[in-house]
Amino acid sequence: DPFEPLFERGVHTGTIKSLAVCPSKTIITSLAADKTLKFWEFGSENREIFSYYFHDHPQCVALHPLSIQVAVGFTEGIRFYYFLEEDLRLVYTQSANIRSCTCLQYSEGGNYLAAGNETMVNIYDPYTFQIRTTLRGHQGNIRDIQWLMGDKLLMTVCTHGIVIVWDT
């Protein structure tokens, strides 16, 4: 057999919908249409750490910069999980203020979580799970979010190709 598998447990069976990288550790998480969230180590060892299955359809994922928390966006809201050694523990569900969560991004310092949906962005405190502010202005579904300049600016882009840079 000329090929040696890198990941013995395999990879996703569906398309990958979202990826997140932890800047402080060698961890990547991938979310796929097969409703699985997989955590991978890409340092000296390329291995799958563990896999987590959802019964409903997750849309996006974000990994806290210190790898202590994972946020997963669903059509009915956001779920916050603590990232344990080989498991996730659900700690909070936010469904009242955001529907159809399409993208998530923790700030560089991990003090904020930006969650985008159809036309607005909610910025959460990931430790109290409270909304700090809501940003409105897009006419299309928000596709991507990036924090810039040490969490002072937030850049968002929507399906209409409009880019907005917010002073947070």
C-alpha cells in the first residue's frame, strides 16, 4: 500500500462548511455537512483529537484563541461549549437574539465573539454570554467576519459584496 493514512479515523463524509484555527495552540476544528465537528492537531503529530456529532444542522464554528471555548452557529441560534480534553460541554444557548447564524469569529484577545446572520452582527461577551452591541447596515447575508488592529476594528462582508469596517 503506497499511501499511509494521516488520520486513522477518517475525515468528514460531507462537505466542509467552516474551519477555525486556534492561534495559541496547534489545533484546527472543521465543521461539515455530515453534522460532525472534528478537532485536529497539526503540530508534530497530525492526528484527530476527537469528533463531536450534532443532531441538528450546524452552520459555522469559532474557536477561542486560548482554546477554552467553542462557539457553534445554527439556524436557531448560537451554542457555547467549553472545550475539554476530548469532549465538549454545552454551557449556554443563545437563541433569542440571533437566528440563522452564518459566521462567527472570536476577537484576537478572546474578549468578544462576533456573530453574523442575515443582516446584522451581534458582539457577545464570551464569558457572560451577554450581547455587548448590535451592528446593522448590511443588505445581504453576512458571509465573513474578521477582527483587526487588536480588536479595535471589525470587518464584515455580505453576499452583495459590501464590506463594512466597524469601529468597535
